Amino acid sequence: MDTVILTGNTNTKIAFVTKASIKKVHTIRTDNIYREMKKIQTTGNIYLASVVPEATKVIKKFFPSVKEITYRNFPFPIKVKHPEKLGIDRLLNAAGARVLFNSDCLVIDAGSAITIDLVEKDGSFQGGVIFPGYHLLFMSLKNLALLKNVKVKKPPGVIGKDTSEAVGSGLTWGLSFLITGYINHLKSDYPDLKIVFTGGYGRALKNLVNSGLYQENLTITGIKVVIYGEKENWSL
């Protein structure tokens, strides 16, 4: 059994994996990475995928033998300019989706930012879209004087009846309509397109969009593809 450390802007996941399955996943705050690294009991080889350079330095300090996964480890074609600038989580999501589907697919990762990435049937990463996630949008609104103290309430319908509901509609229905627009547009070129959501807000968005699947450990599954090679029907 090997140890996987997946570091995001908000949360870091520590998972214990084998070729056949994901055994256990712990989630910690990335802000607390230094304190938490002291507590981790690793097993087997240690693999790191990180989008936070400062956290990467801390982890490498605690585990000098850690093997960092980069875009060079992605086993499929990368059809974008400057692949070295891609967040490794996006590529790992694509690799995980390749295991999940034998089809063109769209990966929607809803975390601090929301990414929408297109993966073709052969596993090639075609590029995607990035825009602010729920929390970033909310914090940007709080910079406005009249909305500084507003509390968000999800309205019963699309139209809010007060300021709290209006903001809630923008942050929920607005994001879902945006994503639905991308899905519908891409389906004109990819009629068999499959949709998979992941990330902390992914399940909620999936329910609003009412399309596709939610896979909590999609990125970790992508790391397994890199470590062990591609294998169909892995447990997610």
C-alpha cells in the first residue's frame, strides 16, 4: 500500500492506495499543513500532487523521498499550450475520468475555483475553462458596501425575493446555468459526452445541473493511473 498526498488551495487529502482500491482518505486544511505533516504515518512509496508551492516545500521537508507527480507523468496527450503551467489536479482528474468512461467526457471540479475540462475518448486533455468558485464569488460581493453584511439564503425558486435570496440565487442557480451552458454547447460537437463532477462543491452543483455523476475521489484515481497504469473498472 502506498501513500498519496494531494494538496489543493483549501484542503489536502492524504490517501492510502493499492492497485485495486483506495483504502482510506484523510482531509486536512492546507493552511495547517506544517502541523499536520508531523502526525502522518506513511506506508510504501509516497507520491505528491500539489498546486500550492509553499505546501510542496513543507511536504518535501518532512518526506525527502516523496515522488512529485507533474504534467510529465500524464500518460495521455496534452493538447494545450504550456502544459507545465497546468494545475496537476486538472490532469489527474482527466486521467481518472479516462478510467471511469470509455467516451469523451467533461470534468467539472468545483472547489476554490471551478474548472471545466474536456477529455477526449483516447484520454487526451483538450483544455478547459476556469472561473471563481462559490466562496470566491461570495467574497467578491462582500466588497460591495450594501452587501458587506448580507447572509446568503437559497431561494425557493430562481428569483430571490430579498437581497439574501438574490445573492443565493446568483451563487447557486447562476453557477449551475453557467455550467449547463458549457455542457449544452459542447454536446453539439460531442454527442456522446459524459459528465463527471468532483470537488467540495461538486455534489451540490451536480444536483443543480441534474446531469452526470459525482466522484469524490476522482483526482486520487487519476494518481493511481499515473502510479500503476491504466486499468478499467477500478474502484473509485
